[in-house]
Amino acid sequence: MRALSLAGHQPVVLDNLVYGHSEIVREVLDVPLINGQVGNRQMIEPLLSGQHPELVGTHFEGKPIEAVLHFAAYAYVGESVSDPAKYYRNNLGDTLTLLEALVAGEQPIPIVFSSTCATYGPPQAIPMTEDHPQAPINPYGRSKWMVEHLLRDFSRAYGLPCVIFRYFNAAGADPDGDLGEDHDPETHLIPRVLDVMSGREPYLQIFGDDYPTPDGTCIRDYIHVSDLADAHVLGLERLLRLRERQEAQREPLIYNLGNGTGYSVQEVIEAAKAVTGRGLLAHVARRREGDPAQLVASATRAREELGWRPRYPDLNTIIEHAWSWHQRRHFS
């Protein structure tokens, strides 16, 4: 939202607040927040037209939404295996309702969709391009993969303009230190490492040290959240330009978002030690089912077509920003 505002756009946030933080949206970002569900068609339609009751009396009243950036999803892989109905209902079913609303008017409303490298499944080649076969191995990945199919079909049938971003491992925090990760439960590696280093957790659990990698731990491609945000602004603005030129779009524009460099779990730990000057206790557990040894992106297409240039590709910088946020969020 901050990147959108800085680029001259006027965002409105819709969030059911199951995992969201209302105080961050209202106090830090200072943008309108509407508490609701993406799959509520009766609420979505007046919001898209600028007639939602919470917009009445603001400068948003009567202004139709120009485009939608869709981040709403449940994203815990283990939970998706134990409760797949929850994931298909929320991630897929509610998105279908949203897409129906986007194409209901005279002109479809463009959408930028937050997808994931989990749609690929086990890698057949490294780095992974957008043409890599998709064979997701859990309900979370399959729910995102199915939405991608929805977007293809809606684009072909209704002319829905859309960009699909397949994230690799989102990490870091806003360089100003006032925006960052705060999940419950926390599953991302870097904040888990920092939780241990700050004393909030007693030890770090490493899932497997017997992978076919140089140090035996998994390798992942970490992408700074600010770089992700920049890509979304570029994707949005490309869609808006296409609409202004009245250029028909019958296929989604699909881009990987990653740095093209992989770091192992052990390398992340060593980098965090260097940044914080602190150590940690780690316990090795058995591998998690379905965890590939490596996931590294090729983001050449995003660089060439969108002009996207990551500003913070260095792992130490990513961890420095995450540590600054972590200290401010939990100890100030």
C-alpha cells in the first residue's frame, strides 16, 4: 500500500483481519480499511463502484475502483493438508466470486494476482522460469494454481486484464522499520531465526540437513518485500496503460519474482549472526514432506518486460531490515 501511495495511486484495503493488523493499515499506512470478505459479492460490488457505506463522505465516494491487487489467501502449507476445504473455499471459491464481480460491468476491472512458486512443485530445472511445468503437491499450491486457471479462462472469455506474480520467498521489511512480518504462527525462516536470536523462542528447528546441497540444508531464493511491492506497482501500471490504449488482453501476464540467487538455511543463519552479532541454538528435525532441496527463480521476464530492478537483493540487507522491524515491533 505504501508503494502504491508513493506512486500516486489511492489504495483502499479490504481485509477480513483473520491475520491482518488493522492498526498498521490505519495508523502507519493511513489508508481506508474495510473489514470484509473477498467472497461477499453484496459488499464487493458497492466497493468497486465507490458506493460502499464506509466510503460515503470521503474523497473515495462515487469513484470506481480502477484495479484490484489480490493478496487475500490462507497460506500455511501444513494446514492446507489437514484442512483442504478451508483453503479451496477461501483461496479459490472466494476468488471466483471476486472475478465474477470484476467482469460484471461494461469494462472488466484489471487484477494483479499474488500467486506462488508452490504452483510449480518439485523443480525440474534451476533456475525456474515461468514455463517450468506446474505440478503443485499440496492444497495451498493447488488452490493458487487453480486460480491461475480461472484467470486464464476469464481473460480469454471476458477480456479480463490480469498480471500473475509467482513469489519465491518473501522476506525483509520496509527500510524505515515500521512495516514487516508479524505472523501467528510464524513459519518463515528469517523471522523464526530472529525470534531465537532475540530470546523470543528458545531454539530454531531446522527441517532436514541431509539434502543434496553443499551443507545439507534447503536452498531458497529470498526476495525483499519492498522489491515485491515495486513489481506490483509496475504490473498495475502496465495493465492501466493497456486499458488506456484499449489493447485487448486475452492471456494473463505471468512473472516470477525472485533474485535468482539461492541461500541455504545454514547460510541464512550465518548471515543473521553477522548482522545481529548474536548466536542461536538449533535442533535438526526430519525433513518436511514435500520440501524440495532447491527453489530458485529466473526473473528475467519481469526485468525485461516490466523494467523491474530489485533494490535490495543482498541477503544481509534483507536481514538488516527484518531485524530493525523485529526490534521495533517486539521490543520498543
